[in-house]
Amino acid sequence: MRELDEDTAPPSFPPLLRGESVPAATDPLAKAMAAGMKGADPGLVLWSRDETNARVAVLFAPELPLRKAIGGAFAVKLGMADALGALAPPEVAVHFNWPGRFRINGVLCGVLRAAASGSDPEAVPDWLAIAVTIPILPTGTHEPGHTPDVTTLHDEGCGEITAPRLIESFARHMLVWINRFENEGLAPLHKAWCQKCEEIGTEVNQPEEGLFLGLDEEGGMILRRGDETRIIPLTTLLEGTS
């Protein structure tokens, strides 16, 4: 077995966060959900030993109702965007789709997922887990040119980025946004997120068809379809719990 070099060594994490690796075949979000159900302390970062994807989940213990706490997803997404900006070549562009997709140079490249202890938007959840997956290397299901609607960091000229280094950088940048969220509320994250979303003001087909007018004060999508304008709450990100 080769010795671990700087690029393949396990990620290190800043104070307030503690890392725990999971096997490549294990879903970090599922592991974070299980940890939350067992009463694990917040700040746990579950990161996958998968070398083809950067897969990481963070466990939180919100003090806000779920409809507001889910705004932490913006902090996680902005943290990953900043990590990519720090590690990728300067010409690489990172943008968002609502609610959880990432685009690199205009092509789908990664997704954010979330789960909580309950689904009542007015209740304070016992725990909230938010996860990100960013494809690093092509796999057997992805061949350059054969899947033009999806890409990997390697395909976009980011061949020097490894999963451990991206996860490490993500953790540092995410903490900055989490601190802003806790101290200033969602407003600064709302503004930064919108600056990275090219869909606002355009017709979209996900999660539903309509004209994407913008975000409400809690990060929900304001969508117009015909004469009807409605809000799709950010809590639609949440996956079921068991």
C-alpha cells in the first residue's frame, strides 16, 4: 500500500468540527441521520473515503424553527462554492440551481441534500443533517461527451483537486458562512446565493415549471406559472426520516 501523500491524506477539520470517515459505499447523509437519532453532538462531519466523489455530511442542532433552520443549507452550499473557488483554476465558474444543485461551467456537477428529525416547519428540530456530493473523477457511468448534461471536476480542468482536500477546504469555508448565519441571519447568505444563481428571472422546469422570480426571505422559490404566483419552501429539500 502506498504511503498517503498530502493530496490523499485524510482531511483535517477546524475547531468546533470533528471528522469521522465512512466507507466509500456508505451514504454520509444516512450516517449523519443515524448519528442525529442517537443524540450525537452537533459539529460532526461524516466524510466518505470515496476517491471519485467528494461526499460529506454535517450534523447540526438548530435553535430555530425548521423553516428558518433550513437556511443553513445556504451556508453549506456557499461553503462548498468557496472551497471550489479556492482550489479550482480561476476560469472555472461555480453556480447554483434551486434548491440543491451545483453547476460547474454551466453543467450539472453535484448536489446538496438534507434531512431533519421532523418535518413540522414551525417546530425546532432535534437535529438537521446537510450533505453535499461533488463528482471528482469520471466513472463507468460517465464518459466525457456521452453525458453532456453532467460533468466532473476532472472534466472541467480541475484535475488537481482531490476529495480529501476539497472536503477539508469546504469545512473551513462552511464555518464562516455558518457563523454569519448565526450572527446576521439569512440575509447575507440570501444575497450571496442569488449572485451565484443564473436561473432567477428565467423559465425553469425544476422542481416545477414556471418563471423563477427570486427567493422569499426564508430561501423559498417564488415561482410564477400563468396568473398564479406561489412559494415553494426551502424545506422541500428535506428527505424522509425513519
